[in-house]
Amino acid sequence: MKRKIEAILFDFDGTLANTLPLIFDSFRGLFREFKNQEITPAEVESMFGPTEIGIIKKQFKEKIPEVIEKFYKTYEEKHIDFQHKEEEFIDLLEFIKSKGLKIGIVTGKGRDTLNISLRLLKMDKYFDVLISGDDVQDPKPSPEGIYKALEKINVLPEK
């Protein structure tokens, strides 16, 4: 018996959108401004696991509200500088929707930065479920986010 696919779940950074360079730049700016320290993109990437806010709380012991505010401001303002044309992905999402499939995102990215990116990339209307790093106890590669997404859209894992 052939299984019918009912949903497709995507990662976000580096999959649907190339926002990793923006994240690297935003964090490098924070380290420069608040710690007078230069870090490499590889050093930023080594901090991944928690959401952006989790990283900030771990790396910056002082002025956390100010650092968070600066991160969101920089992330949103510079989004266009790092944005690549995502038309192909919009076409893909529209095609998947036209087939009656549900679409979701499961990402380690925080909810606020995910929403900023989806809005600025004009992708926010395509998804039936969004699971961010803020929505799980165990970040990726744990499958918790995938199971949560499937539960919310009422789709079995094999579908």
C-alpha cells in the first residue's frame, strides 16, 4: 500500500532562507559592542543549540535587556542586506499548498527572529505550523519539535 504524504516540514535557516550570515553578523556586532571582542562566524555557530536569546543570556552577563534589544534591532534592520531572492521557495511553497499538503517549520531559531524573517521575506502566510526553539525543551537534533509540529497539524509521522 502506497503511503500518502500529508505534510512537509522544513528547517528554516540555511534551508528556506539564507539567514545564517545575518545571524553571524548580528552576534559579531554584539560581541564587538558589548564585550569589545572579535569573534568568527565559526565561533558564533559553536554557540548554536539554544535560541538567540538563550545564547545572549549565556554569553552576556550584564545589560541583557539592552543586548537583546540591540540584537533584534540589528537583525531586523540588516535583514535586507543579507537577504537573497527567495522567489523559488515561494513558488515551491505555493506548489505544495496547491497539492493540499500542510507545511510547517521546525527550527532552533527563536520565535521572534523567525517571525521577523517570515514577515520580511513575505513567507508568513504559507505555514500551518511553526515550531521554534522557544517551543521545545530539547533543541535540535532532538525530534521533539518534529513531533510537536505533527501533533499540532494532526498528521502521523509516517505521513
